[in-house]
Amino acid sequence: MKIKSLLLACSLAFMGTAVAANVHVHPQANANAVAASAEKSVKNNMVPGYCQIDLINDSYDNVTVYGRFDDNSYMSPFNMYTGELHAVDLLYYGACHPYMYLDIVTFSGYHIYSGYTRVGQTVRVVPYLKNQLKAEISSK
């Protein structure tokens, strides 16, 4: 039982450190501002940071996330594996932008979510019915 508790504590500690590496930004974003925003997000753990959208994959399947910022520039697509947390920072051109268009697709091509997502929202991919996924949107 003690080993299971130790493994659980280690995995939670690892997840806490992995959050900072999973911040996706606009191509013109200021790197210093993004680092400060990511630091704040890690401190608040599981709450979107200032000017961020959080993405959580609580499903059994891996997904790919595509995005378009409000100035029509594209975010580099990235894969979200089971249990991962990613953040998309919307602080660029010296201002916090209110939304972006997100598209979440499984590796097999099934569309889970497509739509405009506002700052401060969390998109959580969860299992739905038998062998399907859905996205749940929540706000701070």
C-alpha cells in the first residue's frame, strides 16, 4: 500500500511539472509574457491562467488540436495524449485577445470539438457512450 501511495505522489508531482512545458502560443507572442502566464497557471493548478485556454484530455484516446487565432494566424497543431494538460496563451501583440477557434480531432479523424473558445475556459475531452468522446466546456 505504501508503494502505491508513493507512485501516486510521484505521478502527481510529475504532472505538476509537465504543465509548464505544454503552453502553446501565437507566432508573434512575447516569450517573457508567456513564461509569466505559464508560471501563474502552474501555481493555480487546473485553473486557466491569465489570458489562457486550458485543454485537458481525460479520455482513453489521443487527440490532435488545431487552432486559429483571431488575426487568422494558425497555431502549430499538437497532439494531446491521454491524461495530458495543455494551455493556449492568447497574449500577443501586447494585448490579451478574447477568443480563438479550436478544432479537436481524434487520431482516427473523428471531430470532437470545433468552435470559438473564450479566454478562461477549459475544454475537457471525456469518454461518451461506448467508444466515443465528447468535449465539456467550463469557465472559471
